[in-house]
Amino acid sequence: MTYMQVMDYVEELKKYGSVPGLTNMENLCAKLGQPHRELSFIHIAGTNGKGSVLAFLSEILKEAGYHVGRYISPTIFEYRERIQLNGRSITKKDLCRLMTQMKQICEELVEEGKPHPTAFEIETAMAFQYFKEKNCQLVVLETGLGGLLDATNIIENTLVEVFTSISPDHMGVLGKTLAEIAENKAGIMKKGSVAVALKGESEVMRVLEDKAFKLSVPLEIVDPETAKGIKRTIEKQTFSYKEYKNLVITMVGTYQIENAMLAVEAIEQLKKRGYSISSKAVYQGLMKAVWPGRFQVLAKKPYFIADGAHNRDGARRLAQSVQFYFTNKRIIYIIGILRDKEQDEILKATCGMATQILTVPTAGERGLSSYDLACIARNYHDNVTALDSVQEAVELAYLLSDKDTVIIAFGSLSYLGSLIRIVEHLSVRKNRNDIGRDSHGKQRED
């Protein structure tokens, strides 16, 4: 298949939806020769922070000299981002070759009377095959949805499981209570591994501790309160954790320090298992790690921030960052949220700080119109305007701003990629040359 044919095929695969369970993955991986069995993994589950922890971990491991595969979802700018080798997206040539192979395998499975795999299952199996071909020494892998029945949970050779913050989300699929959601995510624990978890709600911790006890898995708890010497600016954050003094990260949301702590603790567990990772690699990896769409500074004068807060916990964390960095500033929000998300909870947590709210539509079957979102937002704010496009919202936000205004775009990651590119284009056009660090430049070199 050509790249365009691959993209058409991926679009066609959406009709198979999302199917919890590992049967399709077992069928796919059997046809491929079980590539996942030849790989070693760091498996990440949680509600928020998975991508950031993955970015910190993979950058540290790359600095330590390891050949690192990383598998992420969803993507921000381009489909190929989901499968990366040492921070570089899979090439179009490899993607076309492997997707052609996957299509043939799927046709064979259907001929054998077996179900057609979903898009995510195909992509996950394809990623394993790619990482095997490229002789990856370690694969940093984030779950797609939940844990126990997620397609990624077919893996066997897990070195470390990392649990980021766990909070209510996807309750129709993962469980009606926080304990049920935690139980689902705890399903990635494997005998012979070690788990690292962010300290959270007591009911979450009980579930993780019980699961770890049953499997004889050592569980290391990371308490954000143990971070010392925290210093924050809009360019960087500095903190100390255990023997590491004055660690620096350039991802600036206030929530990123706890994600960095999780990554450092996971690295410590890898070192105990014999992996050679110097302190220099930890410092350099943390400082170089970037993750687009997570309290990312796109421009200054006025500040323009993009954040992927798309659930109640993400919204709460965004609100904390806005309060810390931009107290008493005039705030303009651009918001786009999917239909199946908790719009009321997200808006309730954030709207109180805004001067003006601009809503934008989100696309696809799960999309929500800007008008419908505006109607909900008006329950929490008096000044809400629905726009027809992201381009229109960005241009209007700039027109309504002065140099002391802060524009913050958040909600679904599905629209942030186009928004980031629009802001960059407008910033160049208007001679705003003080854009923050280009966190996806490495991807665009391919």
C-alpha cells in the first residue's frame, strides 16, 4: 500500500470500534511470530500523565545509550507519531510495508472465521513487530484504555509497571467507581516485575496494594510531597528527589514534577535490575524531555498555552497551573471537548478564572459541536462565544487580547495539533518570534 492507501485503510478500520479483550491480539501476534515475546517493556497505565511519564522515561533511556521504542496514543500532529524509535516516528516506507502485512493477516483471520481486529489492535501488534525488527532493547508502552483488557496487556516481559494518577474517566467502560477503575488499570501487573505508583486516593492505593500483594510484586509509592526545593517559572521547573538534587524539567505544568518523579523512580527500579543508567542520563533526559499539548507555551505577548485537559482530573490540574502562573491575569479560553467526556465537571473546574470563553467543534463520531458546548458552558460563565473552526477561534482570541492577556486552549487532544500549527503560523506572520520551545520539531524532520 502507498501512504495514502494506508491512511484510507486506517480510516476504514474505525468501523470495527473498540473491543476490550486480548483474543484478537493473540491471533495477530501468533501470525507475526509473537514479536512481543522478544521485547522488554515498561508499561504505563493511569488516567492522566501517561504520555508525560513516557516522554521522561524514553528520553532518559535514550541518553543512557539504549535503543528505545515508544508507543503512544492518541497522537497530536501525525499518525506515524504513535510508533517511535529513539524519538523518531516510524518512516512512511516501514509503515506502508508493515500495514500491508497487517492487512493481509487480518484478511486471513476473517477467512478463518475469526473476528476482524480493531485499529488499535492492529497498530499495537504492528508496533511490536517494528520494535522487534529494530532490535529495541526497551519499549516504553502506554495503555490505550484501562489496563486489564487493553490490547497492550498481551505483553509478558514487563520490567516495571508505572501507575500515574488514577481518577474517574471512561466510567461506562472501566467501572462505575474509582476502585473498579483502579482494578482495571492494576490488571497490567505481572509476576516478576516491580510496580511504581503515584500516591493517590486511599481506595486506589488499596486496590494497587492488594494486587501487588497477590502477585508478589514489589510496589514503590511516589509521594509528590517528598519533592524538595521546588522552583517554578514559565520556562522550567527545578526540584530535588531522593539523592537527585536540583533536577530540571522544561515541561512546566505544575503537575509535571510528580510525573518526573515517577519516571525517576522507574529508572531506579531498572538500575536495580542491572540496567546501566548514569545520573547524568537522568538529568539530561529529564531536561530534554518534551511532550506537546501539555501546558505547552506556544507564544508570548500574549502568552498562548495549549493543554490536553480532557477529564475532571486534568481540568483540576490545569486550573492549578493557571492559578499558579497567571494569577490576576485576563484569561481567554478556547475549549473543545468530545461528546462522551464530562463536560460539566471540566467546565466547573476551569470556567471561574476566565474572562471570555470561545468554544470550538470536535470532529468524528465522538465530536461535540461548538454550539452544544457553548450551551453547557453558559451554565458556568456569562461570556461564551461558539466559533465554527479552530482557525476562527485563534484569530478572535488574538483580536481580543493585549500583551497582558493569556490565551489557554484545552480539551480534546484531537484538535490541539491543528491549533498549535495555526498559532505558530500566525506568530511568524505577525512577527512574534518568541514562540516557546518547539516540542514536536524532531517529528517534523522526518
